[in-house]
Amino acid sequence: MKFTKIEKTRQKLRNGYNKIVRQNINGFKDFNDFTDWYHSQGKSCYYCGLKEIECQEIVMTGLLTSKRFPQNGLIGRGQGRGVWLEVNRLNPLNIYERDNCVLSCYFCSNDKSDVFSGDQYIAFFQNRVDFLRGLLNENGEN
């Protein structure tokens, strides 16, 4: 049986936009600017390339489980992560704006967190141990 993609609702987009506005970290002109940006993005993870529909199938069919994922195929409050690509800041210290945002899968978004910049995360993603040891070398530890 083929999995059917679940589109992100306008209300879900508005909720995400309102959250960054409340946190005073919004650089989009308004909600329409944000949704225009969102809909212009390819629906695959900037970091690993996983497509949104692939993320949904993994999460919604229970191939991987988490308390943050929908339970029994139902998206609920506090249990909707992983269904859609997430808006991720390339530089976590800067605001959400067109030039600083990308879409990422739940897995990369959690892994990157606010620890890495986008470029650092790509290097880390490619070879975690060498990247971390490189930081030590840059710091003169080895």
C-alpha cells in the first residue's frame, strides 16, 4: 500500500510563525512572506536530502517511534514532530528570515539543534569524529 502525503495546514504554519513572532526572533515581513518562503522550498531536508513524504512514512507508519511522534497514526498536541519538515536556522544565533532559514527533517533538526551553524553541521554530518577532533586541533589541544 502506498503512503499518502499529509499536507501541512495553513493553521500549522500560522502557529509556527506566531511562535517566532512571540519570541521576538522573526525577520519575515509578515505571515504571507513566511508562507511564500515556505511554499517556495523544495520539500526535502537541506542537510540529508530526505523527502518530506519519506519522513512522514517513517513516522506515521511506526518504522521509528518517539513520544514526540503521532501515536497510532494520529497527530495530537505534543505528538506532531517528524510529520513535516521543520524550519531551521542556518545560524542559530540569528533571527528567522529568508536568508537564514532552510527546511530540515526532524532527525537533522534535532541533531543540529542550536549547537552548529548550517555549514558546521554539514561538515559534522559527513564525518562526526573528524569534525570534533578538528575543533580540538583548532583549539591547540592535540
